[in-house]
Amino acid sequence: MLRAFFGGEGAKVLAQEFDTAIAEEAFKQLQSILGPIPSPDAGLTVVRRWPRSLPQYEVGHLERMTKLDSRLAALRGLTLLGNGYRGVGLPDLIRDARKAARELCVMS
């Protein structure tokens, strides 16, 4: 199974296309990265549109996070988690949740 995501400004244009066109573009881009791959089975190809599903961090995000972290340090026991803070992927969220759990366990 392969999964492809399109983001940024180009994705806004692509999202207006038919599912078949989006699937073809995904296949084309995956082939350019992975080399020759088997053609997808049209019956097993799924296209989902999730507009604005991933945050697009703006310039200065890391500096804002540093300030937020220093403010949170003064509020013992409060932790903020989510893809708008320190990473948009599931591994980022798992990493942050584990860190928060360890810190909360130390406090108790």
C-alpha cells in the first residue's frame, strides 16, 4: 500500500480535479521518487480531500513555540499537544505524548 499527500498552494488547485486525475498525479509523483512501481488497481484507489487538515507553519513558528513553552513552564501540570505545535505527523504526536506522560509522572 502506498499513500500520497498533497499540500500547500498546489494542493488547492489539484483538489478541484476529479479523483482519477488526483490518483494519476499521485502515481506519477510516487514513480518519480520510487522508480518503477506497479500500476494501482482502480478499484482499490481511494482519494480523500481534507482541506486545511495539516497546519502550515508560518515564519517565526519556532520562536512562538519557545515563548509558549516558557509560559507553560510556569503552569505546572499543563501540557498542550497537537499537530499545530511541534510536528504534524503521527510520530511527532506520539513523541510529544510520551514526553508529556513522563513529565506528568515525575510531578505526581
